[in-house]
Amino acid sequence: MHSQSISLASDELMLSSYYHNHVINHESFESALAFHIAAQLGSETVSEQMLNTLFIEILRAEPSLADAALADIDAYFERDPACDNYCRPFLFFKGYLAIQAQRFAHHLWCSQRQSMARYIQHSVSVLCDVDIHPAAQLGRGLMVDHATGLVIGETAVVGNNVSLLHGVTLGGTGNGIGKRHPTIGEGVLISSGAKILGDITVGDGAKVGAGSVVLESVPSHVTVAGVPAKVVGRPAEKNPSLSMDQQIDG
């Protein structure tokens, strides 16, 4: 990513300072990540410098967050044909920004700093039109394409190597307490506008068709679609999230 940023900076001189400040001038990925997220979320009352210091502290306490962030960049590069280098998601894709900010917020939430976690959630929601509760548990290797309108509730669990498109809701039903949001297995593809509601499970390697409303648990390695969603076939591959093939198998 560092070498790509140098090349991009030379190609577009108006963005040269931007590439230098956000990537090139940093000695480590962790430093660049903390700086970049802080620069997006800083305000007059909560400065970029304060957030940068906080995020560096979190990365030192939980190094796996940087590993997850790198895995997410790989996911975009491998699955999104619009992603032609590693800098694009890091600097310009709001789905990537929202996921990394939520990882910081989740650490704060689990450290009993709920107010700060809520501040990050609110800032991302206003900036990106993406609302992910700080308590939600997210795996690594996530690709959130476009991301506008994405909602992930408090008790949701998302496995590794999942791909989600814009307008997806992992929501609850009713106002009860306890586990009330979905659990998404590994390698799942959830297409645009799908709503998955309640304490249900979407099994590993499943595919959810665009605009579907899922109200019951989905077995592994099947395709569901419709309102309400029903099994309509099986994906051609073990992990449909990797191929991003959104055709409905009949």
C-alpha cells in the first residue's frame, strides 16, 4: 500500500499531500490506520489528535484489530472489481471506514467506555449513513460494498469472510432483552436490501438474494430469496461471498 500511495501521489499532484499525510509519512500500518480514522471522525470538541492517540492505544492493547483491517483490505481487492489497488478501500471506501471505526468502538464498549463507543457510532452514522452498534461482533475479511443504509444491531454476530451490500439490515424484532439479532456464518453473501431479522442463524456459505426478508434460520450452503425468504437453490461455490455472484439459483 505504501508504494502504491507514492505512485498515486505522483499521478495526482492535488492529492499528493493527502496521500503523504494519510499513508506515506507513517512508519507502520497501525499508525496510518489510527490517523486516517481519526481524521474522518474528529470534530471541534473531540479533536483528531485526541482520537488518534486513543486509536493508537487501542491498537497496542489489541493488535488483532490491525490484522483484521488488513484482511478487510484484501477482501475488497479480491472481491470488488472497482478496487484496483489496496489504497482505494483504505482511503476512499466508506464501508471499510465504518467497519474499522466499529472495531475501535467495540473495544471501547467492552472496556466499559460506552459513551465514547456511542460517539464513534454516531459520528460514523452521520458521515457514512451506516449504523453498526458498538456491541456487535464482527469477523475479519469483511467486504461491505457501497455500504449506504447498512444497519447491524447490538447482538448481531458476523463471521469471517462475509460480503454485505448496501441497504442490508441485521435487525431485531420486538423490544425484548438478550440475543435478538442474527448470527451470520462464514463465507455468506448478503445481497443489497436484504433484511435479516431476529435471533436466527444464517449458516456458513449461504447466499441471501437482494431484497429478501429473512425471518427464519437459513441452513448452510443454500440460497434463499423472497418475502419471506425461502430456499430456492444452492450456491455454485462453497463460499459465495468470495465470488460475489448474486444470481439466484433455481
